[in-house]
Amino acid sequence: MQPTPAKKTSTNVDSPSQRAGTAPPAGGLQGGERAVIAAVLGLIALLAGLDLLVDQRDGVTAWHLLVEAAVVGVAGLGAFHLLRGAWRLRKRLDMQDRDFLAFRRQAEAWRNDSRKYLDGLSRSIDLQLDRWGLSAAEKEVAFLLLKGFSLRDIAQARGTSEKTARVQSSAIYAKSGLAGRSELSAFFLEDLLPPAPVTPPAVGPVAPP
């Protein structure tokens, strides 16, 4: 039976919108901040516009009207710019969310399709480890070595010392007759690699008859 490591690596990945909500880009504004500033600028533009209408009706000097009109224009443009930026940011995040969900669906489909083959490979590896006469602890260490765990990670996952993990890995190599981790991985996984392309032999000039 295949041993189950005590330590598992988490594969949960936050969506782009979650990452954007927890870690805003450096030097940028979040959507809520954009909305607040846009609302303040819009209110300023509205109040300045009302004041401009009142002053115009009361016959205020032209330069004063021009100043108020400039305030209305600048505040309105600022609010429009912020709202347009927030809309573009939301659109970009929605697109990233769709791409992320599509990636997750593809990854899940691949795992479902390949699960039966991976289970068969795990059983085959487990049988070979039995043929080498490995103990249950050594088999667990062997699987962790094949998964790429370092000796320190193996010790932490199994609740042992690094020295114990090193002794167990040495016992694995001795019983299997392999030189180290690379040969252990190659023994089980070399056939999974695609075959090397065959290079046709170079053809020299044909001698005349």
C-alpha cells in the first residue's frame, strides 16, 4: 500500500480579483479609493456648477465666472477619469477571473483524465519497492524522494531528524543498487520522457560507377 506523506503541499491559488483585493498594486489606487475620490470630485463639480449658475444670474464679474467654470471642468474631468479607470480595472479583473477559471477547469480535467494512470504508476512503484525489500518507513521516504522532497523536508514531513532521513535514504540506495536520487528517479520515470528525435545519418556524395 502506498504510504501517505504527513506533509502535503497546498495547491490552492487565489483568483486575480482576490489577489487584487488583498495586495493592491504599488503606487495605484484601489477601486474603493477611486470611487470615493470620484464622488468627492463629482460633488465639487456639482456645487461649483450650481454656484456658477447663481453667480451668473446675479451678474458676477466674468473673471469670477471663468474661475468657477474652470473648477467645474477640472473636477468633472477628474471624476470622469477616475471612473473610467475603475471601469477598465474591473473589466481587466473580470477577464483575468475568466482566464483563471478556464485554467482551473483545464487543470482539473487533466487530473481527472490522468488519475487512473498515476494510480497505476504508484502501484507499480510500490511493488518494485517491495521487491527491493524496503521497510514501510523506507518506502515512504522513497516516495518522498521521487516527489522531489529534500532530506530536511522529508524529516519535517515524517517528524524525524534529518540524520534519520539520510540513513533511510542510504538504505534505499543500498538495497536497490542505485547510486542516488537521480538514478532512483530515472529507474521509475525515465520511460515517461518522450523519445529522443532520431537524426538521420549524413549522406555523403555518391561515387560515380
